Amino acid sequence: MEPLKVGDRRVLERHEFPALFRALEGKGYRVVGPTVRDGAIVYDYLSGVDDLPIGWTDRQGGGTYRLERRNDRALFGYTVGPFAWKKFLYPPRERLWTANRTADSFVVTPEPTQGPPLAFFGMRACELAGVAIQDRVFLGGPVVDPGYAARRRRVLRIAVQCGQAGATCFCASMGTGPGVRAGGADIILTELLNGHRHHFLVEVGTPEGADVLAGVPLEPPAEDDNSRAQALVSATAASMGRTMNTDGIHDLLMKNLDHPRWEIVAKRCLSCTNCTMVCPTCFCSNQEEVPNLSVDTVERWRRWDSCFNLGLTEMHGQAVRKSGLSRYRQWLTHKLATWHDQFGTSGCVGCGRCITWCPVGIDLTEEVAAIRTAPTAPATSEAKT
């Protein structure tokens, strides 16, 4: 068989699937992917195919998440869990540098950024879009984040086409899925189950992906494999659990900063930060210096923060956004409107995590729809705080 090139499609039988893991390990990659832990499907380091959520699916809704058994042995028969891939590129807690005292000053040593290459195994289209958005945040500006850049260079993206949509998914509305775009990943898999046959349509996305697949036993696809894969993605797109009308959404939100809907949602919001923690694109952080007891060594640490935390915008001892209303409004308008001004794209990929993992089931698609139904409403006193 001729060497693989970008755009080629082949078939990998289920019983040969471990060969893909072996090929990744042979290239020095440490595999990160979905696994079942603590009642959810999360991303963690995998030792082999048996660590995948074989035969599991998830049922999601506003404020609800449950794992259920499928009636087959699908490896990727779920949507998305509580963790996004950002925790491997932009860690929740990270030491940035260490300063050691000298006779009359300090010597600052940046944190080493070396590490093994990672294979992100099982990325969905919306998650690929989330990584691309964070690339703009951390790599696209005048100052590049060195830790993120170093980790991002070492990542191989192995995507899986979505075979089902969750009740909180709306990626089709955001133009981020459910189908993985050509070139959007290094390797693209479509899981096909047909009676007793279980196999994967494999598409080569980049030369790096072709290099890995060169050591995997692949076969030419059957005549109907491509059409079945396309039909699967089309069916997923048609079964989205949520929709969002994004036409003119920037101006819609920015012209309705005093809409009474903000007060209605603020009465439900707990400011728990769940939505920002599970979001694949949120990047708020805080930094602090931690000295040792002798004050001859100081470390600077960065940790995730949230625009829902009262202290995030504290200036001169006072919080800028004192009300829950103003903090929720900041999150939603930034995500869907001013993110465009900053980075040229929406900050939302339609994964639905913020809806699923909100304890009170606040649904941003409902909030946008409510404002669109009755725009340019009169101001309230609290909306101005």
C-alpha cells in the first residue's frame, strides 16, 4: 500500500485498535483521553484501550449529568464530560518562576517547560474549536505565554466525530461542529457499528498524523463507509439539544446591558464559578508570590480564577463588579460579544458544559433568546452597579 498522505481515508478494525495506542507510544507520545472516574467521563492519562469508557454513554440536561450503560461496546458513545482539554495546556495551578536572593538582588529562574509529547485522544469538533480559541488568547497576541506555547507544540490531536448530540449541545449553532473540519486534527476517527461489525473510518489530517498511522494495520474503506460516516455526522447535527441564534449577537447584547433579564438570571445564579471552570475557553487567572519563611526564595504561582469571584476585579480594596448581576452579565457579554472585539471570534463553542454543570441549570441559550425576544428594555437600578 502506498504511503499515507493528508486526506487519505482508511479503515481500522476494532480488534486492531490497540495498534493505534502502540503506534503512539512508539512515537514517544503519552496518551490522554476519556475514561470513567467518579461517576463521570473525564480526561486523564490512559495506559491502553481498556481505559476508555467502553459501553458507556451520558445523559445531560440543565444541572444534570448521569452515566448510563449502552447496548453495545462503543468506545466513544458519549458527548462531553466536565473536564476540557485546557487543563493539560493551561494547568489550573502553575508555578511561573522562582526568584532566589543574592547578595544585593534576586535571580529569577523561569519554570522549565519541558515535558513529554501528549496525544489528545478523542477530541470532539467543539473541543478542537476551544483549543483554537485559546491558541488566539495565549499565542496570538503581542505577548506569548511560554508555558502554553511549549505544551501546545507537543500535542497530537486525535479527533472523533460525534455520533450523538447531548441535550445541552448547540455546536451546530456556533459553527464549531459536530463534524470535524478537514485539517482540524492530525487524525480523525469515525466510529461505525453495524450489526456484528465494529470498525473506524480513519482520515489523515496532517503529515504528523500520517507518520503515526504508518505503523497501524489499516485497510481501504468499503464503498459505503464514507457515506455512513457522513450520515452519522448529519444525524448528530439534526439532533442538537439546544440552539442559539447568533445573528447580530454582539450588538444585541451590548445594546441591552440594562435589560431586566439580567436581574432575573442573577436571582438564580450562585456565583459558584462552575460554568467558567468547565468551559473550554475561559482563561481568567490570578497570580501570587509565595515566599519561604526565610524570604530568600520567592515563587510566583498562577491559578485559575473566575469573573464570578468578587475579588477578581478588586481595585484599591473595592470590587468593581459588586453584584451577581454585573458578574453574570460580564461573563455572558464577554463570551458572546466582546470576545469578538478582542480575538476576532466568539468565546463559546456550543459544548453545553456550562448548562449541564450549573447547579441551578441556567441556560445561556435561553438568556440570549429572552433578550432577543424583547430587546432595548428600560434600565434597572441594579443593572448599573
